[in-house]
Amino acid sequence: MAVPSYTTDLATTSADTTKGTIYRQDSTTALTTTGCLGTLTWGEPTGSAAGGLPTQDTDYFILGVATADKSFNATSVGGLGVGTTNAASLPTDGAFLFWSMFTCPNSIANQASGGIQVVIGNTLANYKRFYVAGDDTHPYGGWRCYAVNPSVTSSLDYGSPTSTTQYFGVVYNVDNAVSKGQPAALGAIRFGRCYTLCTGGESANYATFAGAYTFNNYNDGTNGWNRLGLVQYDSGTYKMQGLFQMGSSGATVDFRDSNKNIVIQNTEFVTSNFNTFEVQNASSRVDMTAISITALGTVSKGRWVTTDNATQNITNCTFTDMGTFAYASNSILTRDTYRSCGLVTQNGATLTGCTFDTPSGTALLSNNPAAISSCTFTSTGTGHAIELTSACAGNSYSFSGNNFTGYASTDGSTGNEVIYNNSGGAVTINYSGGSGVISVKNGAGASTSVASSVTLTIEIRDSDDGTLITKNCEVTIVKVSDESVLFHEDDILDGSTVYSYSSGSGTDVYINVLNIGDSSKRYQNKTVFISLPSGSETSKVFLDIDRIYSNP
């Protein structure tokens, strides 16, 4: 595989109405007047009047080589923005990104009063207003990259905006006039699906979060800093927004990273699927170990999508307050924690030792309960631990070591039972180990049999000293009534074996133990008769030494 590569749909500068850079200051001689949507006309939004048109500033820019800024010497509403020759066509789940700053954050109103507003409309007199921040939510100031999709409900409209988008800007509601300087600044306007695409990766040079951040932040040496605003890094934490895509339909990725802390930004004015982690290409590989991902907002909490059945090894990771997750059969999930997250769809994945802590509804949609072991489910009082899909109908599954807390203690239809059999058919669950009552709700046409699995451990010991015999043992369990073989194992070298069953307790059986031993010690074969216990037990079979053994 090749070295890792990172791309985005925000880098385009040619005329493209679905993606690209509308404004970015790559010149130190004059304000930029062209972008991917054609000619730019600078204008203060109608209804605001503070400071007039912007000028360029080379002192405190965030990207490119300069920024557009303006004075703000009155207590009023004012802003800066651009009209474009062509209208934008925002892709599904995309957004417009605005880099904005007001250098005197204590001078603006709170967010509910529109301290900082992104405006998008068809003209500078007809636009939607989105209240993205204020002195209460952005008290320390500094540059921020705001994501907005104008199809969602706005905070307030001015004039009669249409669905056409040809005017873009930022407005500030100042309740304490700034007497000096040019505090209102617009760093860049971009739009598209807002993706970071990771491809490639090889041994000792895998695709990583750090690599994605470096790409998002790079300085090309000519036009200044890129700073896409999709992957940012600050004080040990990666801040992410948009689509983080690992692999594509035409290119694989080998993405491996560990011990990283990631937050998904609070994007209040986008579609629910805007923030997404997606895995593509069945030949890709994604390994994440001890990665923590936390959603800061509630509108687009961040989801995990497995488009193709790539190899995924997700180990000791923690996901907090996120949305839905969907995996596939090549996904191995080990000791991961899903805290206050949405539905996790198994789709053949193997889950071992995972924790589902207070999910927002049903925790896990399962098509193979046998691949769920030693997991812990803690309910909020609403939602099932596991919902069974139609793939489970007519099947029997072992179900080992899983623990349930806070769920209904009896079968019923409260919506808080451990298992919701929505397969439309009969399902048998043979459980062993773990804790908590496995209560059941049956959907239309479904029936569920829950049987406790019993384990009979057979220990083979020396009758002289009681030690385990670790010399080629063979055990066969036979039903007395019809001589059918219930269990057989040979080449036992650790002195014990386990027979598991979910029905048949009280059945009379005999246990045959054959041992070959070695030249130093030979044992006589032995048969013992027992009734299969109703609970898990250990049965010890003591073999006598064969003192007259001869093998000519």
C-alpha cells in the first residue's frame, strides 16, 4: 500500500457550485474579489450598520495571508459578507464553513440575542440568520469555524430569503461599542460535504488523526495557511466536524491510531448526519486502540458508518454521547464503551467485553447473539439491551458472560426488556455466566426460549496423590437410555474438559475416561455413572494406576 494521503472537497478553487472556497484572502494588495462561485461583491447586510465595508488586515489572520475586517464603533448590529455571481448547490448533509472572530468578546450580546450570527441568503437584503455564538458561549474570543446548512430552521430571517444562496456573511450584535481597532473579522467561507478523506497507509506510516490534522492545517508556502476547520488540534485534543472518511470506493486505507482524545464540535445548524465517521472499501483496514470520541452537541452527535466490510479492530475505545454505530462481519470490537450513545448495529461483528452504559434507547441491534460475550448493559429505564433481527429467526444461540442492570425483571412489553425478539420467528437463547435476569419482549410472530446453559466440568485425577493427569486423556459421555454419545473429546493434556448443555438435566449418563499415560506411569480406564446436574458442577474422576501393565 502507498504512503497515506489526505484530500478534501473544500480545496477546489475552480467554478463549482457544489464545493470549494468562496472567499479566502491569498493577496496582501487588495480584498479578494473572486472565488469558486465567481465574482465577489462585498456588502454589509441590510439592516445592520456599523463600520461600513471591510478592509484587509495582515496582522491577525487565521489562514491565507490576510483577513477581511472592519471597525465597530457603535452599539448596534453590523457585519461583513459577500454576494456571488453564481448560487451554491449544497450537497446532502453538507454545510457552509465560516471562519470568524470578534476580538472583543465581552462587547457582544449572548447567543440567544444573536451575539455572533452567520447569515446566508439570496441577496444582502434577504437572508437567514443563524445565532451561532455569544459572550456566554464564546467568552474567551478567538477564531472559530462555524458550520451552517441553510436548509435547517434559522434563528431569524431578514426580508424574504429564498432557497437560493448567493450572499454569505457574519453579523455581530454589539451591546458595548468598541472605540478602537477593527474587531470584526471574516477569515474564509467554504462549502461542500466538508469531508476529510484518508487513503493509503503502510507499515510504520499508517494514516492517522495527526496526519489528517497536518493536512487540514498545512501552509503551502505561497498562499499561507490552509486551515480547513475540519480537524483541529489544541492542548492534546482533536476537534472535528464534517465527514471523516477512511478509504473510498476506489482507494483503500490502512488507518491505525491509538491513545487519542477527540471531540465532535457542537454544530447546531446542520443536518443530523453532518458529523460522521465512515469506513469504505472492503480491502481497507481500520485499527483504533484506546481512542476516546465525545460529542459536544446534540444536533449532529456523530455516527459511525461501515459502508464496506473492511477489517476493523476497535479495542479499548470509549464513545460518549454519540449517535448510531453500524459495523459488519469483519469488525472486531473488544472492551469498548458506548456511553449514552445511540443504537449500535452488529451486522455480524464480534463483541467481547464491551460496555453499553445508559444508551439513548435500545443499545444493540443483533443478527448473531452468539458473537456477543462478556458484555455489560446498563439501562436508563427505557429501551432494550438487544433487539434481534429477522436473521435470528429459527436459530439457537449460546450467550455467555453478559451482564444486565436496570432492565425489566419479567417478560412483557414495557419496552425495557433485555431482549426484544423482533425476528418474526422462534429463537432459543442458551445463556451461561453473567448476571441479571434475561427478560423478553416478543414482536409479531416471534417466540423466545431462554434456557440457562449448564457446564459439567470433568477433572481427571490420579487416585494416589489427587493431582490432575496431563497425559493424553480421552473423555466420552454416553446417554444410558439409548447409548447415544452426548460429548467426546480426546488429546486432553490439561487434566480437565467441559461439557455444556441447556437441557437434559437429570438424564442418566456414564462417563468413560481412557488414559494411555506413558512408560513411567500407566492408568486403568474408568467408567462412572451420574445424572446430569441442573446447575453447573465439577465432577472428579480418579484413575487408578495399572501396576501390571505390559505392552510387548
